[in-house]
Amino acid sequence: MTPSPQHPARDTIPLGDIELHDDYLPALPAGDYRVEVTHTLGTGQPGDREFTTVQNLTVRGPQVAIDPSAVLARQPPDASRGRFAEVLPHVVLGDPMLPWERTLRGAGSGTPWLALLVLTDDQFVGGADAPTRTVSGTVGDFLAADPAVLKPDLKRKADVGTADPCVYIQVAAEDFRAVVPRLDELRFLAHCRGANTGDRPILGLQEDGLFAVVVANRFPSAATDATRNIVHLVALEGHERILVADPDFQGRTSVALLSLASWSFWAYPDPQADFADLAEGLTRTPDGAPAGRQDMWLRLASPYPDADGTPAPRRQVARRINDGYVPLPYLTRSGEATYGWYRGPLTPVVPTATPAAARATAADALIGYDPAWGGFDLSLATAFETGRSLTVADAAFAQHLLAFKHAARHLVDTLYHQATSNHLPQDGDGPRTARDAFGAFLDGGLLTALGASPGRPAAPWSPPPPTAPPPDPAQALRDFLGSDATRAALAEALADGDGLKEHFDPVVRWLGRLMLLYPVPFTHLVPDERMLPKESLRFFHLDPGWLDALVSGALSPGAQSSRDTVQDEVVAAAVRVAAARTAAAHRDTLRGTDPAARDGLGPVSGLLLRSALVSGWPNLVVRAVGADGEPLPVLRMDHLSPTVLLCLFDGLPAMTELREPQEGFRFGVEDHGLIPLRNMLPPRSSADRGLGAQIGTDVTFPVLDHLRPGGRVLDLGSLVPALAAALEAAHGAAVGPVGPADLAMQMVKVPEAIHFAGPDGARR
């Protein structure tokens, strides 16, 4: 699959809005082409010479398989269970051109070559050993003639070989007739959407902001008991002649179809995997009680109350646990086995400043001890060792770091000698290096002086006396490194080069990712699984002291003396500032947008979500809004596992929202098979309804009146004209022909969302 060119939709469309388009057609569909050019030389008379050249070319596009990463979302989610009988399954594709990259014989412009089939186990032939009833083989096996199976009349493209692997299904002929959309219906079952992706995890191709959506034409089967529905994204190329109301199967009992993607779900009356039910489950404790503020922070549940009357030792334990600490086994250097308190960078309380963390040169310097209770706090010491271990484990970064430190030491030595030399002027107006001084000497009339008669010196010459060494060389060096002039010279060298910049930039990029916790092991973030149980949402603050200790550890390798330590402390200040700016712009850089103008990181907060919402809606929308009502910048939003999502925000949110993605929300009908009709006419004034707004609560259309006989398959030949007539009647004006985007707007179900607002964890 070829990624589509970047589209401005992701940034120009407001968050929460979508654009619907009938299709997104490529300039040249995939296939084999012959280009012939003829040029005639002469006067147009007999005997003129004619030159001809031929060029064969292939526009590549998927034909028998697609990249699995092309499928961004499936609805209903894979392996889910819920009340899906009124939902039309659909798939969201990252390449907006994919459904239209190939053409079907006899089909009009805008007809996709893909379709989404919803089937049950009894409608397949073979494939009993595969979860979705697929058969794996080669292209040659798939196309080989079979007296019982109708194969597609498929012309292989030049880049497809008979030995290439493929996956296909076999559907019983009569079930094919009942379920598969007809050739003139296909264009209504695919459309293109544009959406702003700024509030989504970065998953790859969806960052272009345009998506292709292929919708099934069949409602899932949902009997009294749970019914397993299997969904296949199939290629219809080569089957055009049987995409009619009364197909001729030529005596075959089944039809073979290439399967490009597949999944399954269970549909039954009780809702167990709907977005609303999963989201509402996040607001409850494991025993089903409503969750309060104390239950939504990332921490363990304390076994003791922090209240008057609780024995002092137990109250101390309660306070530690409520602050996010976890007691862990600790073996001291002298061999005693005891326990230590540990808290990672994600804390349930606003952390206090820890200046020592940014100056630490060893982990032991950051071990805290409480003499009143005899307990050790190993949080910052662990952060330091984590940073040091990550540096040592990354050979490329370690090389850049050591080279950077060596270049910085050389530069500092040069600056220090310039500042202390009595052979160079100290007023700043003369040459500052020996090379500059010699150059100035040459330019100052040296040749003229050599040609003149030597003169007798007026007084005997003696070299200047050496400068007395400072009484405390270490403090003198510290004072020099801490001076404004030295800091300015270092900053200029970091920006302009001189051997520093080539290593400075990779160091800063690596540390910027480190400050966003990318390489930090998950067990250091959540040291106890009980802090983040299944189907839970937990909020936190990011501890800047923990980050300072982490960066101190990362920068610690390579220091061999107290002089290195002093230098590292000064240089590290500039490195930390640059790394913080890089961290603040990291997500914008990944998305290919211009980074927002921010000096660095402010107070950082975030959330951890462990839920089927993450796997079922991989591009789940997460938004945080500050007290001023403006969206908070997203610093990081990543899947740590198929069911765990980490979000970091630059600021403290007054409201956080989880929402179904606007490019992946559901299609279907409301109760009794009805859909509310939506406005299709652009507003002419502020008093008019907006495009896509519901015309009225009682203005509906009965979709289930337009099904094929004997099933739950849409009869689009009947549905589309009837819907167009109903829309014209509701508008009282002509609305024009109903296209794929118009049908999608009418059939879409409003995305569901849950808000967590206010410091008390109120939900709505």
C-alpha cells in the first residue's frame, strides 16, 4: 500500500468535526499501461520517416493482499460482545484512495473494488480451522479451476506472481446471492472522511487526516442467544458478472473471494462492549460502587484510613500510600533486608520541588531516610539509576554523550585559559587566542620592522611574571564556569557548532524523549498492577523532581573527576533547557506540523487508561481542556499495550473527555429501525440549521422497510430513492441526488463521549 500525500484536513478541520466526501479517486488507477509515442520527420509527403517508441509501465496497487496496518479501526471491535443488531459494521482505512485504486469492469466512476461482507459460520464452505473461516494459500491455488467453486476472472498484474501468498474465503452460492452487494450498489457503501487528528494517538497513516470507510450492507444477526458474526473485507475484481440480482453461478455451489482483512464479534441483546457501557464502567470501583476522586488517582487503595483515631504507624502508611508510594523489598548495601518506599514519576499529588535531583552525581545522594519511622525513600535514587542504565544500554546515545562532553571540556579549557592568560588583553578589545594575536602581529607592520635598522632597547626586557595560582583552584573553576560570560560563550557554541552542535542535537533529542518517559520501563511507571486494574482510568501529575533525577542519571556517565562534575553541572543546565523544549515539541514534530512556540514544559499531568476501549477504538479521542476553556497541548499519546493508553498534557485539565473518533463512529438505525433525517442544505444565515444537524426529533425515515426479502440486507436500489424523496419532503426543497457521503451522513450514529470535569472527578 502506498501512503497518500499529506492532506491539510487534519489541521484545518476543527477538532470534533468531520468532512464527508463521496470518494477520493486516484489520478491513474492501478493496472498495466502501454505508452506509445510516434514522431514523423518530413514534409508530409510519401517517404517521410516515422519513429515509434513504446514504454510499458505498471501503476502498482494492492490486488490480492493489503498491508495489515492499512486497517485503522473495525466496528464493532474485534472479539467484542454487545448489542450490535442495529449497527452496520464498517472498517476505516488509512489510505483514503485504497477502495478506488482498482476498477471493476462495467462499473461507473467512483465504484469501489472492495466490499464488506457480514456472514455467519453456516454460510462458509471450508476454512473450519481458521477463526474467521479463511483459507491460506498461493495466488495460483486460489485461481486454479475447481468444478465446485466459482473463481474470479482475475487478470494478474505484472507485480503479482502465482507463488505469492493470499488469503481467501468460500461462500455458499445462495448466501452469496443473498448477501453480496450488487454492482450498482457498491458506490454507496464506501466514502472518504476528513478529520483533525490532533487528539488521537499517532498510529501512522491516519495522520494524513483523510480516511476511507467501507460499510457493510447487512445488519448483524442477533438471535435470542449470542450470535457470532464474521466480517470480511473482500476484493470483487473479476466477479463483476455475478454482482447482479439473479447471478449465473455456472453450476458451482460456492464462490471464492479474496479476503483482505477479517474479524468477528458476538451480537446479542445484552450490551457488554458498547462504548457507553465500557466508558461508564470506568467510573466505578471493582465492586461496582461509584468511583470518587480518591478512586480515580493513580495509587493503591490504602488498607487504613488517614483519620483521627487511627494508630500513628498505620496512619503513616495510609499517608504514604495516598501520596502514591508503594512499599517494595529493599536490600541495603550492607546486606540487610528491609523495605523501601517507591513512587514513580506519575503521582496522585502535586509534587514538591527537589533541587538536589538536578545536581545529583550518584544515586546514593538521592536516597531519603525518615529517622522517625525508619523508612527509606528510594524514588529519586531509582530514577537516577534508571537514567544511567538507559544511557549505558543505548550505545549510539552514549557515544554522542561522551563526544559532547569531550568537546565541551575542550571548549571550557580554551575559555578558561583565555580568561586567565596574562599574554592576552583582558579588556575584550584585542585578540582572544594565540593564533589571533600572531595574525595581528603580522598585520601590524612586521615586515617593515624587519627591514629597519635594529635599535637598542631602552630597558632590559624580562617576561611577565606568572599569575599567582588561585588559593582554591576548584572554586575558581566553579566561579568561572558559573559566570555569565562563560554561560553565554557555551550557549553560542552549542548553537553555532565548533564540534558541539553535531553531538548536542542528538543528545537533546534523546533526552527530550526521555523526559516524556518513552524508554522508561512500565514497571517504573506503575510499580504495582493493583494501581491500574482492568477497565480503569487513572489520573496523575508528572513529578519534575523524578524527571530531574532521571536526566541526571542519563548524563552521569563519563565524569571522571570533580572538575568534570562541575563542568557537567553547568553544561547540563543548557542541555536540560533544550531537552525540555524538544519534549514540548515532540508530538508536533512526529505529526509533521510546526511546533507551537513554547519555552519548555510547564506543570505536566496525564492519564492512564486500561480498557477494552483502547483495543476496540485504537484511535480513541482524548481531549483535555484547561481552566480557560482552551485545549491543553498533548505532549504524548501512545499505546503502551493493546489495552493501555498513556496521555501526557502540558498543563492541568479542568475537563477531560474520552470520545469515539469522528472518522470511526457507528452506522445504523435507532429504535424501531428509524433514523433521524439531517439537514443537507448549507445554512444561508446564522438562524438556519447547520449542515448535518437533525431536522427535527420527529422527522425520521424507516430504513428497515428497505431490506432484501428474507434477510437483514439493505436493498440500496430501493433505499436511496426513497431516502431522497423523504429528504426533499422534509426540506421542502430539492436537495439533489443522494450520494455516498449523503447516505453516510444520514446513517451515522452520533459519537458517544464521557467527560471527567472538575477537581472532584465529576462525570457527565
